[in-house]
Amino acid sequence: MTTITSGAARQHVQWKPFLQRYGLLLSFLLLCLLLTLTSDRFLTPDNLLNILRQSTINGIIAVGMMMVIVTRGIDLSVGSILALATVITADTLRQGWGALPALALCLVIGGALGLVNGALVGVVRIPPFIATLGMMTFARGLALSYTEGQPITGLGDAFRFIGTGYLGPIPMPIIVAALVFLGAYVLLQHVPPGQFIFALGDNERAAYLTGLSVRRITAFVYALSGALAALAGAILIARLNSAQPTAGAGFEFDAIAAVVVGGTSFDGGEGTLLGTLIGVLIIAVLNNGLNLLNVPSFYQSVVQGAVIALALLLHRLIR
């Protein structure tokens, strides 16, 4: 029996792979075109550099968040981990520590707190939402207690270089973010533990039966998420020359938004660093454009929420 395929159906089949591969990039370019037409300040070199600089913190956190979501997890604690790691780091700097030891301590604190999340999820088998929600409350409360609610200022020029310095014409935060994405690409594409992350998210039971250590991979992913949150926090306090115990509030939602817009699926096993990068840039460009157009801040949240919902809907339809 011969099956006759209509022209519309054939056209749908042809367009679907194209949209799956290039739809996110086209959305980003259309957003840039729209803002170029509506604001003469958008496409200036200073503004484009500012967009890249402003997107670095969310981009670094989003790399870790993407890996967590690929494993069918979620990390609500990154903002609080950022706050706790940075206030302790700022205090050590105030006590006379060097810039590099203080930065190393910051990463160790973030990684250790993330490792606790990983143990709760992978070993104790607490759902990721509950485990990281508990860590979010614990770390935030500890940060407030450690500083008694007061900011810590005066971090020193050597440490501030990571947030305010330049390597040639390029700001250091952009260079650090680029190195994070490059390192994550190598990890996910060429290092076995990174490749196992997708196997775990695709089918945890099958990953276990093939001999993968589900607990170790889970612990590694959450520890990496915590360390990257701490690194983003180091850039933030270096830029501001101040560590606040309330810093990072809401950063987890910005990172989740970028990852989701970038096409990473909450079903696990699916996501790309390139998509995450474009998602981060979409969020940054959208916020920048709304500021250039003088849109009130409370409407900006409405627009951002609508964009995230639309991205989820389009992702489902394309799949």
C-alpha cells in the first residue's frame, strides 16, 4: 500500500529539524533586531560590552545549573551559597589574606556546600527541590549570622582585579566566564565523568545497571554547581568592593530561566552549553533592552516571565 504524504506534512517534517537546531539562535537574533530598531543606543560598542559584562555572573551560575537540571535535579541554593562563600571570603581578605588564597577558599566553601546538596540528593535520596531549598535557607541564615546583617567592605585592589580588571581591552569577568564555558565543554565532551552526566539524566536506572556510580556523579554535579556559584560571587564582590549577606537573592531563578530558555529539559538527559549561553544572552539582552526603553521594573518581571513561558511552550511544540 502506498502512503501519500501531503505537501504541508512534508514541509513540517523539513522545518522541524531546522527549528530544533537553529530556532533558539533565530529567536536571539530577532530580539536583537527588534531592540536595534526601537533603541539607537542598543547596538553601540559600549552597550554590547556592558551586556556581556552583566551576563557573566548569571552565565557562570547557569553552567552549573544546566548540569544539575540535565540530571533531573534542581539547585535552589546557589544564591545563598554565593552569599555565604563571599562574606567569609571578604572577612579573610579583611584579616590580611592574599587574593589567591581567599579566592581558593571561596571556591572550596561553595564546592563543600554543593557537595552536601549532592549527598542529600544522591545518598540520602531527598528530592532535589527539598534538599536545595533547605540549603538555601541554611546558608542564607548562616551568612546573616556571620556578618550580623552588615556588609563587609574594603577587599583590596589585588582581589578586585577579577571583577574590575582588564586583560587587554577585555574585562576580566568576561574572560573568566569564557574559561568556565570552555572548561565545561571539555568536561562534557571529552572527560568521562562529564559524559556520564547525560547518561544519568537520561535513565538513572540504566546508568546504575551499566556500572556508573550514580551517587558520585550526583555529588560531583552539585559540588560543581556550588563552586561555580561561589566563583560568580567572587566576581560580584570584587566588582562592588563589598560583600553583602543578602547578595545572590533570586540568582537561582535567573540561572534556571537562562537554562530553560536555552532548551535544557527538566525531563533530564538533554541540554547544551551553546543553548545555555544563548539563553543567558537572551535574558541579558532582554533586561538591557527593557532598561533602554525605560520600561518600569515591575513590568520587566512580567515580560521576563512571559518569555520563559513562551520558550517552554515552543520547546515542547518543537520536540
